[in-house]
Amino acid sequence: MEWWVSMPKVELHAHLNGSIRDSTLLELTKALGEKDNRSVKEVFQLFDLIRILTTDHAIVTRITREVIEDFASENVVYLELRTTPKRNEAIGMTKGSYIEAVLEGLRSVTSVDVNFIPHHKEDSRTLFSPNNGSSRKRIYVRLLLSIDRRETTEAAMETVKLALERSSLESSESTSPEIHLLVTGN
């Protein structure tokens, strides 16, 4: 099975909240006083807990960094990372600051080179070229912001505007990802 582990992989549907390390989730839930022996019903309720945990800037940054590190350690070379920008007014988190926390997490990875899909077609020729002699692993990341169909039009448009602002601000930087949008939910 070792041959499979060493093969380069592509992950086209990774949810930030669904990719949290078990050890991180356990650590964060214990900090909230949650029990760690769960029934099947409680496991599904865990998603609600994850939504609570991922509304703190430092935690969002940490989880994003760990998710990238984990996928890279599994030899994923291309990752489409999905997340829904959240707001938590009680701690001062806006959708914009949530996105910034995710971007900071992407930039804070040190164990692997994180590259972003080139913003210009002519740059795409080098997308999967060799590492120019570097022995470090490299992972390409595309960030997808989800708009839940259950959101109000106003909330959805806020996400669209934030994505457009970030894309135009960062389109000239190769250290920042293009931000894409997708619509999710029922």
C-alpha cells in the first residue's frame, strides 16, 4: 500500500470544518467541557459544535494551517478548500475577519510550500512543474467561499462583495489565493 501513499493526489471537495484534526477537535471540545464518549446521535451533533468552535479568529487560523499540513502530508498536491464565512458579533468576528483568519492560516504554513493557482493564464504553464530543485513538498490551494442558499440575499451579497474585494486587492500577489464562490445547501 506504500505506493498509493506516495502517489500525488488531488482533493476537489475539502470542507475546512470537516477536515479538522481529531486531536485538535478533542482539545477544543475539552476546553469547552464536552465529553468525549459519544453516541451516533451525538456525533452528528458534533457538527453544531464544530460551527461553534470555528468562530474564533485564532482557532480558524490554526485549523486552516493544520488542514493544509495534513493534506500535504498525505501527498495532496492540489486542494480545493471550501468554507462558509461566519459571523460572531459576540467576539467581534465578521465575515471579512473570518476570511482574513483563513487567509492567515494559509500563509502561516511552514512545513510545506503553499502555492496558489496563478491569477493569469500565462502563469498556469508552471502549475505542476518540478520544484526547481527544492526538496520541500508543495501544495496548490484554491479557496472556495460557500454561500448557503438558506442565507438572506443581503448575507449572500456580503460574501460576494468580500470575495470580489479580496480578489481585486490580492490579484497581483502570488502569495494570495484567488477566491472563488459556490452556492450550497438545499
